[in-house]
Amino acid sequence: IITPVPVPTAFDGTEQCMLMTFHDLTPLRRVEEMRADFVANASHELRTPLAALSGFIDTLQGPARDDAKARERFLGIMQTQARRMARLIDDLLSLSRVELSAHVRPDALVDIVPLIRQVIEGLEPLAKERQVAIETELTVETAVIAGDREELLRLFENLIENALKYGASGGRVCVSLAQAASGDGVLEYRFMVRDFGPGIAPEHLPRLTERFYRVDVGDSRSQGGTGLGLSLVKHIVNRHRGRLLIESVLNKGATFTACFPPGKP
Ligand code: ADP
């Protein structure tokens, strides 16, 4: 905001004017705070598995040195923690890559039908482990959008994997793809993942796509989660000119819908 403030005429008769400039620093401060929070969160999340690894190394070098059974068990836990760190670093790198290229629209024409099928196939072992049936309803034979193949694979994988992890074990998960008209009548592709698990309380819904936001940290950790998945999904959807809708009724399940405009050849 620039406000010219007139001041009285000087002694020698010349007109004088003083300019006062005010800058609203609130948005900049907010970005700085978010960045600092992000670094603190990332460091904390990396430190946790690192501390566990370091502790187990000490134990293996000391008290458990000659205990073959304990050694076997501890090495298993160390492997899990190392994988957790690797996943976290992977997710952090993917997120920063997507954020850095947020202003560049991916323009390759990609048919998402085979991508969705490929992701479902890759997640069958997890579905089996969780005793969940994946019901697929792809009502279009092809669905070509302007996109980035790897990012779209990541998006489909994150949403279906979440439904398998957080939906009811022993239940079912519905994955669908359809073409429908958006609010303003424009045709779009709607990819939908629905589960019938515990769902998400309304107060958590607006914050779900924030980096590191988790409804239940313990549950997310035990499922191998990093709290970055939905943030990544949101960024990928935005980069593809899409929309992400999250709906849930507590104890009835959750529905995640990603809508994309069709690609123009
Ligand atoms: P995470 O790596 O922890 O899975 P996400 O960003 O993918 O992180 O998800 C954030 C949180 O949202 C999860 O920790 C979980 O608490 C909640 N969540 C995600 N999907 C579902 C779902 N289908 N049902 C219930 N809760 C969910």
C-alpha cells in the first residue's frame, strides 16, 4: 500500500511530499512459517526411525551380541525402519519435484484406463493380506487426459492403497472410472475410490491434504504411512487441472474422487 502524505510547504517555499510505504508481510510470514514447520516435521519424521536403528545397533553390539534369536528379531525391525526412511525420502523427493513443476502442465496424452488396471494388479497382494476385495467398475474403454504417466500412477496407487490400509479389513473397496458432466456442464473423467471402513471425522477433512497430517499417527506409522501421500495426490491433481473431492461419514467409509478434464489431441 503506498500512501502519499502531504507535508507543509518548506521554509524556502518549495512544495514537499512524503511517501510512506506499508507492506503486508502476513502472507510471506505464513510461507516462512510453513517452510520452517515442514523442515521441523521432516527432520522429526526422519529422526524417529534413525533413533530406532541406532538403538538396535547398540543392542546388537552389546547385550544381544551372542543371542541369535534376538539378533534375528532386531534385524527384522531394523529392516522395517530402514524401509520407512527410504519411503519417507522417496515421498519427500516426489513432493518437492511436483511442487517445483507446479506451474508446468504435463502435456503427454495418457490413457488412464490401463494405468488404473496396472495399479490394481500391483496392489492385489496387499488386498489379499488385508482380506479386502477390490471391485472395479471402469465404464469407459479409454480415458485420455493430458498428463504425466508416473505421477498419475502414483496418484491412483496412493488412493487405492489408503482405502486398503485404512478401510475395514475383511471388507471391500470400490474403484470406478466414469465420464460425467462437471457443475458447469463440461465433460470430465471421474476416478473414484470408495471404502467402507471407519471413515474420517469431519474436523479432519479440511486438513487431510496438508503435508504430514495424519488422523492417527500410530495407525498411520503401523501401516507404513508418512502423512505425505494425500498432499502429493492433491498437488498431482492440481497440476493436471483436476479437482480432488474427499467425502466421508464416520463409521461408514470414505470416498476420494479425482476429476480430470479430457486431453485435447
Ligand atoms: P499416510 O502416509 O499416513 O497414509 P496420507 O496423506 O495418505 O498419509 O493420509 C493422511 C491420513 O488420512 C492417514 O494417516 C489416515 O489417517 C487418513 N486416511 C487416508 N485415507 C483414509 C481412508 N480411506 N479412510 C480413513 N482414513 C484415511
